[in-house]
Amino acid sequence: MDKRVIKVDQNSPFHRGEQVVQSRLGVRNIADWARQVIRDYLPEQHREFYAAQSYLIVSARDKNGNPWVTMLHGGEGFVSSPNPYHLVINAKRIEGDALHHAFQLNADVGVLGIELVTRRRNRVNGRVVAVDTDSITLRVEQSFGNCPQHIRERAVRRVEASKKVQAQYGLKLSVQQKTWIANADTLFIASGYRSQGESESFGMDASHRGGERGFVQVVGDSRLRFPDFAGNNHFNTIGNLVLDPRVGLLFIDFETGSLLQVSGTATIDWHPEESQLVVGARRVVEIAVNEVIELTDAVPLRWQSEASSVRSLRVAEKIKESRDVTSFILRARDGGPLAGFEPGQHLPIELSIDDVDTRVSRTYSISSSPNDEHYRITVKREPQGLASRHLHDHIEPGAIIQSRSPAGDFMMTCNVCPLVLVSAGVGVTPMVSILKAATEQPSDRPVWFIHGARDAEYHPLAQEVRDLASRYSNVRLHVAYSRARFEDVLGADFHSHGHVDGELLAALVNDLDAHYFLCGPKRFMADIQADLERRDIPTEQIHYETFGPMG
């Protein structure tokens, strides 16, 4: 890590280590967005999500201060949230688990709720404020959602519990454990940082990493390496490790319910292109293993791979939408029906790219209507984007790509409420899907479609939206161009100069019952959301799409 001195923002939701990494990588402006999406309470949608889970991934520290990560599980009512500020977990600890005695009063705890079958995940960091034999209560300090990238789909089922969990301890990896890790496509990681006097928003973190089988490289009995791909730019794990390199890993045997816990010390390779571990890796994390615990038949849960959900799709059409955005019309290769989706959701796809040993996975918002007999993804070509460049430059009609079922929490959930669809740039894609669905319903509810673009040359799907707005009297369209060209016609191509902001929304929309859907650059969404909240728009009426860089 370089030794440059940065000015630490004491009001940032990120601690010093996270800010150092963000500064190094040129993404310090993420803090404005994060202030809106990292909360000190659980939104209602997250409370419902956690209450529906049968297991949680949980991190804490042992008596020596070393971080570990484990799984807690239970039946109906296993997790509850009596109010937005607390999460209650009712679960017996696993005998022999590294964290069996770790959940004491005031202990820092990181929680990851992950629903593999739907690829949904949300995170909570907090402290234990109440504990008894079979229950811990956390006071929420940070709560936020994560994008679905690199999650392998698996359906979970409950089986009869084992009479006794067998625990095996060691200081290095056995032959069988090395094979286990080498075949893994999923790991969970514990990290943390809290020094004396630090804000209470910093504690333990539990996170997920995934890839193709073998993405974790076993270097020897006591050394592992794995790639760190592009993500949400929060750098929670990497930021923790910069300040405290102690780390915990968890590998799950999805067929037997066994757990493999690893404690070690991390170092970060900031120049992974030199190691060529995995194409597309932005960093490589190397772990020196200090301690290993294997828990056989640890949890009465089994996971079935959803490989059958992979579907071959044929590119039926390729349509240039703007200077840097292209749409791909996708139909089932076998001619059969496609899985349905809710307007606003995304489509996970997998690409085979020359000179890349593994399939490249990405998720792109669906821009077609749920009533269409095809999917349409509308993709911006990123200059450094491995997948988007491949799609734009090499995928032509007739090509076959693989996809999984549509997924995502960003969707039109209300069928009668007024809608305000607010987007910028390629963020228009899920909004078009929502607009099409809204106009196909027998309803006269008002719909505002408000979009910001540079100019007509960089305005994808413009004519399609204009046509819908002209056909339906309940649709009100407003487009703002920040750098309108001489040939762009005010009143036809666009309606105002400048950017879409809170002042513009306040002038256009005066409906307290409206639900706002936001999609675009993170700074754009942060500013819009902050302004809506200042206008006392309830948070449950503000919906936004978050995603990692689409490389």
C-alpha cells in the first residue's frame, strides 16, 4: 500500500482504511451515494428479507481478537426484527465452532443475508446488545444491500440434523481440505476494524466472494490466493484489511452441510495483471493460513445447484441505440418460452471470451416488456469493459449466449400508485421496461418519465419512449440535455438544458403519493434521493437500482 497522506472525511460512512483505498483507486466520490444507501436502521424490505431466511453468514472475533466467519441457521422465526434498529437471531451455536463463545455483550458482529437461489444479498454490521443461550440481539450500525454479481445459484432444503458435529483442528490445510477449497466456487470472508475512539459505524463485516470453480488458488498447506473483482467501490473488506490484515474465511460443502473455517493474515497484490491469476481481477488477496477448523455435518441444510436454470439464448437482433449503447434481442435457442420477470429486473448472462479460461458473468437490466416473447438487454460499451466490449465488438445475430433466470429487487411493486421514473445515461434501460409495463396495464395512473442525457447522440431508446408518451395521455415525458448540440431540437429531442436534479423534479411532480424509481450514476442517485428526503418523501416510496461496474 502506498504511503500517501489523504484527508479523512470524518462525516463519511467509510472509515480511514476504506477511504485510503477509495482515494488510491480514484473513487472517493462514492461517499455521497453511500450516505444515502448505508443506513443505521433496516428498511422494511430488508426486515422482511432477513425474516424469510433459513440461515445467515455471521462474523465476529474470538477471544484473541482474530476474525472468523460461520453460519447460523434455524427454522421459521429464526430471524426477526422487532423494530428497524434491531435484529434478533434465534440459533444454537455449533459445538466446536470458532465463534461458539464469541457472541457476548458489545461484541462487534457482521451479518450477511444471502439467498443463493435468487442471488439476493444484504448486509448488517452491529453490536450485540442482548444475549442468552439460543438468541442474540444486534443493534444495527450499518445496513446496506449488495449487487448480485458472482453469486452461484443454489436452492436450499432442510434435512434431519446430525446427532453430533465432528470438529477437527489444525494449523495448516490437509490434503482433503486443499481439494475442498480448490473446487469451491463460493467463499465468505470476515474482516473488521475498530480502534479506540473510532465511530461506532465501524466494526465487523461479513462478505461474499464467488467465481468459477478453482477461483481460489491453493498455493500450499498454508497459503491461499483469490481475485478481487470490480464491485460497488465501498471496499469494506479491502479497507478493513489495509488497517487490520487479520481475516477469516468460510467454505461450505453444499452437499454435506460441513463447514471449513480458516483464520489467517492477508496481504493485497495491487497489480494482479502481473500474476495473471484470473482475467479481470482488479486485485489479488493472499492469505497466510494460521488456523483451520473443519466441522463435519455442521448444519442440517443442503444446497442443490441450479445449473438447470442456465438457458441458451440466441441473439435474434442487434440494434444500435446511441453512439455507445446497443440493444440485443434474445430468444430461447430451443424456441420455448422464457422465464418471466418483473419490470425493472436484470438478466444474468455468461459469455465465453477468447483468451479467458472461465466464463465471464455479468448482469444487465432488461429493457423489454414482461409481455414480450423475448428479452432485450441494452448495453453501454465501456472502454475497459471485458464483457461489454465483447458484446459490442464480437456478438452478432445468431450468436449463442448463456443466461440464468431474471432476478433483482428493483422492480415495479405497486400497480396503482403514481410513478416517477428518473434516470440518467444508460440508467434508462430498466425504466423503459417499467414504462412499457405501466402503459400495458388498464390504468390511468400518472407516470412521469424524466431522463437526463448528454445530447441526442448519447440518448438510447429515445424514440421508443417518445412514441409511448405520445400514445398514452397519462405519461408525461421530460428530457434534459446537459450538452445539447446545435442540431438537437428543443421541444422535440429534449425539453430543458442542464441536468436532472431535485429542483427540476419538484417543478415537474407534485404528488405526495408517487413512488420514485431512480437509476443512473451513483452521485446522481445520491443527490436525487437526498433532495426527495428533504422534501419529506417517505423512504419506502423511493426505489433505486445499484450495480457494480459493468465491465
